Amino acid sequence: AQTVTQSQPEMSVQEAETVTLSCTYDTSESDYYLFWYKQPPSRQMILVIRQEAYKQQNATENRFSVNFQKAAKSFSLKISDSQLGDAAMYFCAYRSPGGLVKNDKIIFGKGTRLHILP
Amino acid sequence: EAGVVQSPRYKIIEKKQPVAFWCNPISGHNTLYWYRQNLGQGPELLIRYENEEAVDDSQLPKDRFSAERLKGVDSTLKIQPAELGDSAVYLCASSFDGTSGVWGEQYFGPGTRLTVT
């Protein structure tokens, strides 16, 4: 069965600094999707970044980038130039391939709470 | 454009009572998801609809939970009877998934916080 592990329940970073959130996963599938979601306090969960496993190039979205190590089954999120608005719970998620799969798996980690220190 | 709408936002009920949650997805989104998020945990998928068809309900506790999406648009999730352990935030999400095999981005609603006393 697929699993997603976030080993850091909480992290803190100084404003304008860089922080890396860790995520490891386990799967026997060769093709899949990985995601990082952000859930601010009392606000809706939003997608930060996604990575297709067949793509070797790491995904980037402005200040957010990932380090995808397929062989190690590791998918970390790097936030550069941290801002106060980045404070939130961050969830790593795994999903089976799309298409005609009727029972794909969507698995979320337990989350990492990120604090931004002014 | 309106996002995913959920109601109510908060609900407090006594155990053994029934409760229902409603979700209206983003217009044009064919896929709808219901998740349960316990305190300090990540969301857990309960059921996924493609249009009006429930294509994955393997994690839905069918003895007390039911869901419907009759016209392939809005959806209702029901619990009857509620138990203390059902206290959680119930999230609805929607996406547009085409036939290319690439999952569309999921957009989440604000959730319904259920407290069972």
C-alpha cells in the first residue's frame, strides 16, 4: 500500500530565509503524481506545486521548488525568500496515474506546520 | 468565478443524530471529492465522483455514511447516526479531468467542521 511520511511536524524559519520541508513516500508504481498543498489557518487548502514522476526535471513555481529523488522516493519542498504569508500547514500528497483508473489512490501526509519568524 | 461552496461551515450535534453536508463544485468540474480531515492529520479521501458516478468509495464507512451526486453537479454527504469519532472537518474538492490521463488541479472548499457531543 502507498504511504506518505512527513517527518517534521513543525518547522520555523526567519523571514526572507530559505526552508526545506521533507516528504518521503512508498509505492510500487512507476508512474504517479506528487503534490504539495498549503493550508493556511482557517483558510482553504490550495495547490502549491505538482510533479509528475515520469519527468526528471524538478518542478518550480516562483519561490517554491521541489527536489524529486525518484529512486530514494523523496519529494522535498524548498521555499525561498520566506514571507509571513507562507505560514501554514503544508501537506505532501501522492496520487496514482490518471486516465481510466477507477480506484486510484490519493494519499496525504500528516503535514508540517511552518512558522515564519519576523 | 465562485470557488467550491460548502455548507454549513460549522455543525454541532449529539451522537446518534443524523447530519448532512452540502457541496457545490466549481462550474464545469466533472470530478468531485469528499475528504475527512481529523485534527492534526492530512485529508483522507472518502469518495470520488466522476459526474454522477461514484468511482471510488472504498474508504467510505458505508454502514453510516452515504453520499449522492444525482445530477452530476452538487453533492450531499450524510452521516446517520453520528458517532463521537466522526468529529472532524469534512472537505469537498472538485476538478476538471479530461481524457488525456492528466489529473486536473483539485480546488478545495472551506470545509464543514463537525463536532459530535
